[in-house]
Amino acid sequence: MSATSLAAAPNGAAARVRGRALARFADAAHRRLLALTALSVFALVALIVIEITRGALPAIQAFGWRFLAVTDWDPVAEHFGALPYLYGTAVSSALALLFALPLGVGASVYLAELAPRRVGETLSFVIELLASIPSIVYGVWGMFVLAPFLRVAIEPWLIARLGFLPLFRGYPFGIGMLNAGIVLAIMILPTIVSISRAVLLAMPRALREAALALGATRAEAIGVTLDAARPGILGAVILALGRALGETMAVTMVIGNTNRVSASLLAPGATMASVIANEFTEATSRLHLAALIEIALVLFAFTVVVNAAARLLVLWSTGGRRDIAGAA
């Protein structure tokens, strides 16, 4: 070995040590940067909650828990209760899911399992276009197209045939909970269809082939795939529900905006988002503004509770399937 190579060996080893140290430093810095990014999202949510709570503090101190159980909403006398808006939010979102869930899951099954590839991709593209339509356009359509149709054709028929039920009593306004539920169903349908279709397409072909090999019919094989895709479909439903709970402009235009609790789906109502949109610019008193901000806080908490319950449902569903697989 020459003298030059002997002198270069220690320098090469030192360079490798420095390179490894630099790589470890870069890896640690990268890990900390990603952790900081994740924590920043959490910090942003925490700041939003803190600021909303500060704004709602006067109403919280004035009304306490009674705010959630009272129907009065009188800005002049400064009597405020959020029960009608809680009820309207829950009913309109439930109606939207009732209409959209069967249609969305059925459409996703057809597009993923039964439709020819080119037809499925074309129809999926058209359905996903519905998600890009601004909500104000849905509101205009619901007010000027859907409301007259409901008032003339659908609601009189419901009153005549099913008026003995509390759900269908009243007058055919065309504007109310039923209109809001239909508009919301159309708005959340692309979310359910697109995500459910993607989940079904991601399922292994072995599930279908194994079911067919055991003598199952095409429908039974699809049932096996749906059972395996249940957590993903539940996730799609929860995302759709989140949009329905927080939708503002379209619902504001078609729900009627009254602070009354009515069992009839034909009656006007209001949601938490719609009352904030309607009255925030007109809230002149400090307590009125605080009451609207408290409604926003309640809506935030309501959304968190719904998503947490959905997460628990998904974990229960997947955990149950793992237990069955382990026992087998």
C-alpha cells in the first residue's frame, strides 16, 4: 500500500462518519418538522375553539345549559334559546342521509361491480361534478324549481294520503324541512358515491372470486364485498354527514327560517348554520352576538361528537371482523 493511500484512509473514514452524522441530523430534523406540522393543525383547532369560547362567554354565563333547551329567540328582550336550531340541524341532516344513503350506496355498487368500465368511469365523472357546484346554485334551484314542484305536486299528495301522521300535517308551503332535506341529499350524494366506489374498487378480487367459487350468486358475492368495505363506506357517510351538518347558504334559502319546533316535515324551520348566516350581520347587542357565537360553538361540538361516534363505530366494525377472522 502506498503512502498516499495510507494518508487518505483516515480522511475517508472521517468523511463517512461526518456523512452519517449529517444524515442522522437531517433525519431527526425531518421528523421534528413533520411533528411540528401535525401539531400546528391541532394548535389551529385549539385556537379556533378558544376564540369561539371567548366570544360565546357572555351567553354561556347568562343562560348556561338552559340555552340548549329553550325555544325562545327574542333579540329585543334578549331571550335566546338554541333548541329549534338544534332540532332543525338534526332533522334536515337525518332526512338528507335517509334520501342519499340508499341511492349513493346503490349507485356506487353499480358503478364498481356491474357497470362496464367505460360507462362506470363516465358516470362517476358526471356524479363527481355535482360536488363542484356552488351551494348557492343548489339554493336557487331549490327555491325556484324544487319548491314550486313540492308545493303543487308532492306536498298536497302527502297531506291527502298521509296527513293522519304528524310528519305530514300542515300546509303545502314548498319551503321547509322536506325541501332542505332533498337539497342536502343531492349535495352530499357525490361524496357517498365517489368514496364508496373507490373503496369497493380497492377490495381484493379474491373476495369476489372466493364467494363465486363457493357457489354464491353475483348478488351474494357483492354482499361479501360490501361487508368487507363497510368501514370505508361508513367513513364516506360520515364525511357526507359533516357537510350536511355545516351547510349554510343552500339550507338558508329553502328551509323557511323560523325558530319553531314542529313534528311536520312540511313546516318551515331553521338550522344552526342558517340562523348564524341570517342574523350575524344584524346582531347589534353584545348578548345577541354572543348567542350566535355560542350556536357556532355548539355546532362545532356537535360535529366533533358525530365524528367521534363514527370513528368508534368504524373501530367496532373492523375489530369485530378481525375477531371473526382470528377465530376462523
